[in-house]
Amino acid sequence: MAPKRFSRRNFLKAGSLGTLAGVLAAGERLPAEAAAARAPFTDDPFPCAVIGFGEWGREIAAAIEDIEELHLTTICDNFPLMLRRAQRAHPQAARVADYREVLDDPAIVAVFIATATHEHKDLVLDALQAGKHVYCEAPLANNIEDARTIAQAGLAAQDQIFQAGMLYRTEPQYRSVYGFVRSGAIGRPAMTRSQWHQKTSWRRSSSSAERARSLNWRLDKDLSLGLIGEIGIQQIDYSSWIIGARPKAVTGFGGIMFWDDGRTVKDTIQAMIEYPGGENAMYDASLVSGFDASYDLLFGNDATIILRDEKAWMFKEVDAPMLGWEVYARKDKFYKETGIALLANATKLDALGQDPTEDDPNAKPPIWHALKAFADNLTYGPFPAIADARLGFESTVVAIKANEAVQEGKRVEISDDLYEL
Amino acid sequence: MHPVRLAFNAMATRFEIVILDVDPVHARAAAEEAKREILRVESQCSFYAAASELSRINREASQRPVRCTAGMMRLLQECARLHKETNRYFDPTIAPALARWGLRKQSASGRVPSAEERRTLVETIGFDAVELDASARTVYFARHDRQLDLGGIAKGWALDEARLILEESGIGRALLHGGTSTAIGMGRDPSGNHWKIGVEDPYIVSGEPSWIMGISLQDQALSVSGVRGKWFRDDSGETQIEYGHVVDPLTGMAVSGKRLSVAVSDSATTCDAWSTALLTSSALSVPSHIAGTALQKTDLGWTATIGAPDPDWQVAAEILPLH
């Protein structure tokens, strides 16, 4: 990607208005859209809006309020009930039903899109066209054509940030483990296994039957990418990151095992994701059993790492080489195994006088870290987002093909040309 | 109309939501949304979770005004209102006293602080030193030794928030309870009557439950507080004394003896605060918008020490056991 021009960071580096005046005098023109999107060159927080105030939109709004660089000025949802909830949770924010009011507001610098997956495309394209920086939830779309259009628009918006909601790419513990694996700590990565279990109908309620149908797009196979696409996208992306490759095929299974309430997506699924190097990632998700909740396992010839609840432990093979620091590390017992606790930011916590082995009082959920990365980019960038349009697109392609495999109960190949933008 | 029942653990107890609706699929979805709301309140108000909003306030609010969420500000404003309404007998800064009594955790073994210790303890209690700025949405502790503990009110608050979610989902008939000590009845029960809750005698532990009273909730909430539940027995003196997990904020003394209090009102939050206050004080007058009583068990049975049980609170055959 070409360097982005006139960034706030570069402006701050230059350190004077005279520099900007000189640049302008040299004849380089600011595109109107970019000017609208640009930071106002102050330390004031960036005015921003959330579009879609469902469950995930509420998480995003709460995280925004906890980030000092962002100022939640507007919440948009076309469902009056959601706007009433917005009023209760964020009384200072304006509430609008039409997203065009957000895009037409020149004060709003950035938008966070948390609507149904199949509604993302028009919102992203219009927001970028209006000069806004855009955070778009993952998956980007429910079909490859729309996802490609979104990603191409995101990449083309040179002066604007486009960040896809790939949460683990910015989560400190997951990033720390990634570096750990890359340093060779588990030896040769052989396979991964992830699960997401929660006993819930996944259904949303509304006093209006018509509205309930709209709210429950996740349960409609024509609109939703199902459990593997809407939820599993995050864990499969992490697996791909760890293995260092894009999946080449997915074999899926699944069924409606319990919630036989008219839905057309499976409530329990399993999938095998194949990588070019011969590694496989196993994934399963269920709305029927909540047993053992959610975790990710990374298996190597020297050790296995488990990640759960933004914490990580390593289990070494008996014949694995000693790591110098491990004798000092905290060890936790798991049935007959002993796990070495892997702590992100341990040195920092120690320096702050906090016991790294205790619960981190400043712990934040993954969405907070994703939005903080976006806010930092607004403040010091724009530079290419860690979870940029290409990454969002490739992850969405995997989600779409994996869902196809699960829905049809077959093996689906993902050829390289599908990943092309 | 089939009942849909959802039970889950939160706030170190068992919550249950029972919904009556013609559409069980819709009812289940609404119950799950209500559950999520209760879990959200739990994570926000946890005294023990280091990363909760309440813990952050407790860590930082004695150093500077701490900005909080709109939800937390509404809850703390309710605390302020109820602190005043109960003549300070409901006080959410009671945490240091509970810790000194060894009553903070279920497994803790209690001890009776000396009179001198209690005098010192009282100095560390007082919601008056909690300054709320609603417009800036900040909390500030004017004294460095203040700690907020919302355990006395969080269940009621969570249930009130959950009721709102159910109402917004079009649910008109439901019973919600947290740990069987705080409950809300919405609309009518399966037989078409108001939801009727039984208050059990905690000192009769064998055989069939022994009901002290049965209370019909007419779109109302109920809270019961008692010495039994989280308590310890002091065997050091000539007579054994049972101390419960409620401490009088004005004297630093834990509630003792065979006592129970009941409060009924429109709001579970209000009920939680008032049932705590009624258990603590011996001289509170109950405002007209609350039906409340404090009871003591003697050799003659249960007698009212404050207020009087509502004449309608009678044991009836159709009582709904919550255990």
C-alpha cells in the first residue's frame, strides 16, 4: 500500500502550521473527502458513531466510551427499541434512525459498523464515500462478491482507515502467543483445535413478529454465515495466523440437534480446515452444550498452548528443550498436566507494581483492543490497519466457504483465485 | 400457555426466569436476553473481579473523580436515594466492616471485633463521602478509606434491568428471582392469579418447608433478608450467638439472633435496600410506597418488630416454593 498522505502523525512530526501551509502552497491539494475524514489536529477525542445497536453494537459503544481518544457522539439504528436502549446506556449521544444522517454530519470522523452481515456493503461504501474512517465488523459480507467490493473500497481509500473486526490480531494475549510460537517455543506447529460452546438459542426477541424476523437474520441460511462464519471466523483466522497460511479446503458437518424452531442454520457444527503445508485446524461450535465454553489449542512437537478467556498456558513435551525462563514462571495444574502460564505484558505489570500472576485490573475485552488500535491509527496515522481490508476479505472468504461446507456437509476447496482482490 | 424456565448462576447464586407466553420460542429468546442483562450487571458490579467497573472505581475514586458508565451512575444515584430514605441504614460502603467481621466470603470464618475496633470501623463507613456528579458522570470518594460494595442491592438492580428487557420484548407474565431472596412477579401465574411467593422459616430445616407467610406480587418485587444464609456462630461467650452478613453501618455491629425482614415494592432495587435496612434497624418507619416488616422468632413464634405483615400476606395452599 502506498504511504498515506497528510497524516496527523506526520503533521505532528512536522510540528508547525507553517509546514502544512508550505505543503499546501506547494500545490498539493487535499481531497474533499479526506479533508472531512482527517483528524482536526487537536487533542480532542475523535467524534464517532456506531451504526447498529444490537448486542455487538452495544459492546462497541461501551468500548468506545472507555477509550479516551474516541467520543461517541451518535448512535444509529432503525429499530426504535434499540434507540431507547441507546438512550439509557449513552444518554449523551444523539440517536438517529437513518445512517445517512451520520454520514452527512461533517463532525463525525469515524463510523463503527455493527449491523447484520448482509447489510455491511452499502454502509461501508457510503461511509467511505462520505470521507469517514470505517471499522467494519467481521465477516465483511455474506457473499464473496460483496466482500471483495468492500475490501477493494477499503484499500482504495488511501487517506482513510479501514479496519476489519478481526479481534485476535490486536488482542495482547493472542499477539503475545503468536510471537511465542513464531520464536519456536512449541516447535513445529502441527495442528490446531478450537471450540465455541454456549447453551443459547442464538435468537433475539422482539414484541413485533416482523421485527423479530429481521433481528434473527443469524438463523436464516440465506443471510447468515452460521456459527462457523459469524463466530468461528475469529478462531479460524487465529489458526491461519499461527500456521502462517491461508486455508486451501474445508470439510464441514453439522445439524439442527436441539433448537428445531424453524431456523435454517445448524446449531451444532464441526469442520476440518486444511492448510497447504499439511496442517489441519479442527473447529467445532454448538448452541446445544455449553460445556467447556471456548478455547484454542495450538499443538507443536515441543509443546501445546491453550488460550482461553484471554489467558494462555503452555504444556511441554517431556523431551522438549528447557526454556531459560520457565523455572520462574507460574505453573497451574490441569488434571494430570501442568501448564506454564504465559502472561502478556508481565514485565509491564511488574513495573507498575502489580502482581502479573493475579487478575489484571486493567484487563479489557478483545473488542476494546481492536478499537484502541483503530483510535491509535486515527491519532497517529493513518497507516495500514493491522486487520486491514485484505485480511478482512481473506478471512471472510474462508468463513463463506466454511459455511458452505457445513451447510452442505461436504469438502469445499478454496482456490487461490478466490483470495484475489 | 407453557412456562419457559431458564436458570443460571450469577452473583454467587442461582437466578431463575420463568416466562408464560403463547410462543415458547419467543419466550426463550426473551429470557436469554434478560439473562445476558443480569450477567452484564454482574460483571459491572463485581466487588471481587479486578477488572470490573466497580473495582476500578474502588481503586481510583479516592484519588480523583472517576468517570463511570451511565448505568453505574443510575445505580449509584439509586444508592444515594435509598441511603437517605432508609436513614443511612442501607449503606453500600459497608465492605470494610464485613471484612472485619469475616463475613465477606461464604467460606470465611467470622469473628466478633472488639468495641474499640467497631468504633474505628464505623469511621470507615458512610455513603455521604461518596460524591456523585451526574452531569460529568463521575464518582469521587471524599475519604480515602471508602469502598463501594453493591452486594446488598445488585441482585435487585439486575432483576429490575432484566424486567425492563422482558417488557421491551413484549413479555407480560413472568417470575424472576435471584437466589430466592429477591424476586419480581410480572402479570399472572399459570393459574391466573398473582405470583405468590412463600417466605420460608430458615430455622426449620428438616421435613417439609414451613412457611412464615405467602406474598402475592401484583407486578411487584419482593426481597427477604435474614441472619441465616451467610452467618457464623460465636461460641466464645456464655450463650451462643448467630451473627449474619448484614452489619449496622451506624454501630458496626453485625445483625444477630433469629431475625428476618421482608420488603415489597414496585422496584427490586428498593426492596433489596429496604430489607437490609429493616433487618439492621430497630426503629425505622417504612414509607408508604413500601410494604415492609422486620420479624423476630421467639418461643411464641415469629413476631413483628417493625411494621406489621400485610393482612394479605398469608400462607395459602397455592404458595410457590422457590427452592
